[in-house]
Amino acid sequence: MPLVVRPIAPSEHAAAAELTATVYRGEGYSSADYEPQLRAVGARAETATVLVAELDGQVVGAVTVATRGGEWAEQSAPGEAVVRMLVVAAEARGSGAGEALVRACLDTARADGCSLVRLSSQESMTTAHRLYERLGFVRTPSFDWSPVPGLHLRTYALPLAPWCGQCGEALTPEGHAACRRSAELDPPRYCARCRRRMVVQVLPTGWTARCSEHGTVSG
């Protein structure tokens, strides 16, 4: 059977949790203290999108992509997606599952109106780094961080659109600090795809921003 990447089914939460914990703990990427978060597939599926790779009827890979903020979207601003916890079973390495999962994350981010995708990775995850770079991600050293003492994470980003929705200038992987702060409170003013000024409407329940060429986004 061919490799298939799709949203996870509730019946697969336990299998994905076991796979994620097994890869992280078995390859030295996680301590026992972090294992509950690795296994929290159900919690991630509530506020983010969990994808799985299926090969020959078995789940051989999993990843989470957060496109609407929340606890799984660390270091993101509105309009940015975050890829988390990419894993592929040892026996499925070389099948293309990892690349397929990341590409599916990018498709999900585009479909949800995100203009940029971020991720964090441990220094020792060199195979993953090569994959990210091959797909167009670039290093963003100013976002490197340490979630716990002694653990340094390097960061990458991939713009999905050419323009910043806040200022209309070219969107860069590092982003514009002032625009990222502004996006926490204000809707976008420019279409990230064509740079047109958008018609913005702010409502008590949120906002909409309409581009005459590329439609409406909301938040």
C-alpha cells in the first residue's frame, strides 16, 4: 500500500502517543519529565492538527501543526503556524514519511490562512535539519531559545507568502518585530499574497479582512 498522510483518527491517539514517546525517549531527545506532553496527542488534537503517516496499514509517523495559536504554538504570532513533534518510526526511515508529513503541515497552514511556518529543533536532530532545509526552511537565530535549562533549541521558518499582512513590506523568515506585536491586537491590513490593501471589519466577536483578489480571512 502507498504512503498516506492524513489527519489522525481518535482511535489512533494511543498509537501515535506511543510512537512519539518511543522515538523521543529512545533516541535521547527527551527526559521522563517531558513524556506526558509527548503522549498528549488527544490534547494536541483539540486545539491543533495532528497528522499521521500510514504505510502498509500501520501508523509510522506523526506530527502536530498549530495554526491558530494556543499552547502548542510556542513563539508564534497570529498568522504563523508552528510544527511540533515530528516523528517517524525507525523501520520507516527512508520511506519519505518525514517529508510527506512536513509538506502536509505546510498545506494545512496555507489552508488555514497562515503566511509563515515556524519550528524548533534540538541541535542533535541533524537529519531533521537537512529535511527542513531541503523544503525551504531557513535558520532564524534570533528565535533560538531554551525551554528548560541545558536544552538549546535552534529555530527555522518558512514564509508561505511574499508580503507582511501588517505593513505590506516583504515578509522575511525572521519577521518584523513591530508587526508581530501589532498582529496580537490588530487585523492584517494588506493581503499577504498580492499586497493589496484589504477591507477590514472589526466585530465584537473578531474581525474579517477582505482582499478583492484572494478573498476573506478572519480572526
